[in-house]
Amino acid sequence: MNSIHSFPSSLTLPSWVSKSSFSEFPFTVAMFPRRKSPVGGVISSSSDCIFVAKGVQGSVPSTENEASKLGDKSQTYSQDMTAAMGAVLTYRHELGMNYNFIRPDLITPADVDTLRSIGVKTIFCLQKDSDLEYFGVDIAAIRRYANSFSDIQHIRAEIRDFDAFDLRLRLPTVISELHKAINRNGGVTYIHCTAGLGRAPATAVAYMFWVLGYKFSEAHELLTSKRPCFPKLDVIKSATADILTGLEKKPVKLTWRGDNCSKVEISGLDIGWGQRIPLAYDKEQGVWILHRELPARRYEYKYIVDGEWLCNETELVTDPNGDGHVNNYVTVVNDDPDSWSTEIRCRMAGDDPILSSDERLLIRQFLETASP
């Protein structure tokens, strides 16, 4: 899912930043039969199933030296994945694809031709460029080849690996794209990420919960009964609440005081540790300021002052992590504990949240009208 080697060469990260924040790559598989929509109609009118898969095009090395290099990368990737997910996990890119049936039958897709032969109409890629570059996958060539056919479409809906907040922000529009693709293309849909343990399973659970009418626990149990994986359930719940509350956000103001610097930026927050947001300088106050609207949750961040990563001692600071490093943090909450949005968020945060028929209709309307 993530490795320091998958970052752009121009990106320099301080030692306190986790090396597990940005990528993801091959695939895990699941097949779901057609199911009646809870708001009427049939999901994917011309398809009998949705195919959720894990693997990578051309992943088997051609020489012993290439195999050794990929083996080293796989080992690093597995270590980062284990650290990020809190469980001992192994991914061997050099062995090619692996898969698990969800229901009812499944084949190992080796390439675009094989995918076409089993009725795949949509290849739905969640990986970012850095994920693909890490293992040397030529995504442009794959897309050109796939899209040279009239009966299959390659779609990219990128989500940063090991970045729970990016997953939360992107999931509603990603599922919207997936929903539209399935309705448009029919057939079988092949969804993939890197190791098939995070983003792809989360996308599958969200689609089953929001569109196919599964109960939340039912969708998760079905998926994990067929393939051990670790979809971020709390993220899916938060994304569900985001849609139901209209993606409600609250204004936040962050400041850095000092006129002895030429540039101040923030990393982390809602953009991940691989991105930066510049602050604007207010000459009258002698303060660098960032105004941003954020959905309710806790955010960690750090200032970058003339290239140096620093905490602001006048703002809240986390406890030291395992490496002794600290970050600033801010918690965004709804000001009214009795508001309807607070009630929805509390209900969606439960062990097995239940959607009413009206809420399912609202989600369906959002998915059908949202822009990428």
C-alpha cells in the first residue's frame, strides 16, 4: 500500500512523518450477484455481478535480477503495510495476482484480454501514480490498450494509500463514479488497489451498503468471510454521514506568528502529509493565516516554515508517538449537540448503522448527480 520509495523524488519528508501515507496497488477479488435496489430498480441492469479484484498488470518479473529487486520492494511494502494496518501482512508483487471469491464464482484475471474474456466491462483503478511507479507499472500503456476496445473501459478514481481522511473525502465521489460506470457499461466491474486490503475492500463495502442495499455488517462480513482484509469501517461510516448531512463543514482558522520568515505552509490536516497549503501573510498583524472549511473530526498537521517542519506551541499538540515526534492537532465539532446532523453522525458511528429508506434515496440521488 505504501512505501517511502513510492513518493516523488522531489518530495523530502522529515523523519517524524510516517512512511505509510500515500500509495496502493494490485488487487483482491469479489463477485456480487445482481441485487434489487432498496429504492427500486435493478443495480447494473445488464450485469450479473460486480467483480472486485486485486492484482497488477504484468507483475511477474522476467529475469532473476528483476525478481530480486521486486522482492526487496515487496518486503519494504509489506513492512510499511503491517505498520499502517496494525497486523502482520505480506504482499508479494513478484508472484503476480492473488484473489478470493466472494460470490459466486471467480477467475484469476491476468490481463486486459482475460478480463474481457470473462465479461469485464469496467476496470476501476484506485491507485495513484506513485503507487504504480513504485512497482514499475506502465498505467498509460494499460489504459491505451484497454480503451482501444469498444467493450471495456478503464477508469481511474484515485485515493491516497494509507490516508484515512483522503479515503473519507474521496469515497462519495468514487462510489458515484463506480455506480455510473456500472449502470453505463453493465457486465462485470473489476475494482483494484495495491494489495487489496484497504481501498478496494472499503470501496466494495461502501458500494454494497449504499447502492446494493446490504446492511453494513452484512456487507463487511460477506467480504471478510471470503478474503481477510482491513477496510476502514469508521471511514465508511463517516463518509455516509457526510453525504447525509450535505458534506457539512465548519470554518477553521490556523495561524503562525512571525515576520522573520518568507514562507509558511501546512501539511497534514485534510490533504495528507504529502501535500502542502501556503498560509497568507497579514502585515498589520504580523501573522501568517490559513482559513479552511473542514468536516467534523480530529486533524493532525504541522507547519513548514522556510522549509523547516515545526509545531506551533500556541496550538494544541499531540502526545509523542512511538518515535517521540509530535504534531499540532485540531478537533472540528458541530456546535449544536442537539442538531439533526449530530444525531446522524452519532447514529452512523454505531457498530452496525442502519439506513432508512429516505436516507438510501438521498444517497442514491447524491451518487447519481455528483461530479468527479
